[in-house]
Amino acid sequence: MIHDRIETADKYKVLSERFSRAFELLQQGDIANNEDGRHDVDGDKLFYLVQNYVTKPVEECRFEAHRRYADIQAVFAGREAMGYTQPVGLEIQTPYDGTKDIMFFAVPDNYTMLQLTAGEFVVLFPGEGHMPMCQSGGPMKIRKIVFKVLMED
């Protein structure tokens, strides 16, 4: 997991060509003005989702993990909390769905709660459990970009 500011994302471009392209687009900033939904950069190898939502109480959030894609979740407006944990020992609630590359877990007893504010991003690699969309001090409208970076060909 990586947690940093969009303005300093250049240092992570070394991860791969796909990460480099995603960070270039994030730093341009204007992609946050695109309409909600999926936007392809390189087909299923690299795409992003523009999202608008209101954060939820932690009790209504769920842990998830992916196998094939890394997430780059960047907040452009608002503030949200996000749970983070390694998936070892997590109780599976919804088995892995290969078409959506996602599985869900019960909330564990111990996890780290991150705070993401406008201008920050987090990179979540395959297998890392995360619980997005949580309230941080109450409900808040969020504008977020989530890049999906394929980690295998």
C-alpha cells in the first residue's frame, strides 16, 4: 500500500508503464471533470472510474480485495476514511468473482483506518484488504477517481 499526495506521484512512475500513465493522468487533474463511470486508457489493462458518492458509516462498509488489478484511489473533493489490512485470516463473506475481480470480507477486529483528503491517493495492490467509502467525522460528498491497473498480462 502507498499513501501520498497527487502532486508527488512522480516517484511512483517506476512501478510500471501502466502506473506511470495513470499518475500522469491524475496529475493533469482534469480527468476529475469527466462524467461518472468507466473511462478506458488501454482497454482492460488500464482504465479509471469517476465516482461521486456520500460516505457511509463504518458499520455499512465492507472490506474487499482484488487478485488481478491494483487500485489507485484518488480523492479530488471531500474526505473519506478507508480501512486497510492484510488479508491473512480474514473471513470471506462473498467469494471471489473473477469477472469483477473482487471478493468481500467481514470487518476484522484489528485494522488501520486511513484518512484520505482531496489531493491524496492510495495504491492498493492485489491481495491487500481495503474498506473504502467510510465516513470521517460524518457523511461527506466525495469525488474520486479509481484507476484499475492490470498487474498481469
